[in-house]
Amino acid sequence: MKRVKAGCILQTLVFMQKEDCGYSRESQLRYNREEVEKYKNSLEKNKTRYKIVSVEEQEDASIIVRVRKQLNDKTDVSEYFA
């Protein structure tokens, strides 16, 4: 029998607009930054433990976010967020 002693998910998320949206790069970056903030707020609202590992703004105005987050509320994740 096996049990999960600790666990987390490492996700790489890309926030981007459609290529033919017609917005300037600055507008796309602003919108994508807002989307990143909404994502963080949703994690906070759901009381998910998380840690942003990196945030990278790309030349095409997309934003790549690497986040380590709690798998579920049943496992101990303290070693991942120390």
C-alpha cells in the first residue's frame, strides 16, 4: 500500500491574447498582467497554498508564469513552501 506523504503541482502557465486581436504590445501586456493578477486572486480566494517560481514577459507580449501549488488540502506541503 502506498500513501502520498507530500505533494504539489508545478505548473507552467502562458497568459496570452489571440494573435489577430489588433491591440498594441503594451495593451496586450497590460491585459495579460491583469489576467495574472486575477489568477493569483483566485488562488487566494480558494485558499490554495502556492508560490510563484518565476514570471517572464515575452517579446510577443505573453507572460509565462511558473507556479508551485498545493495538490490538495489532505497532504502536507510545508516542505515545498519553506
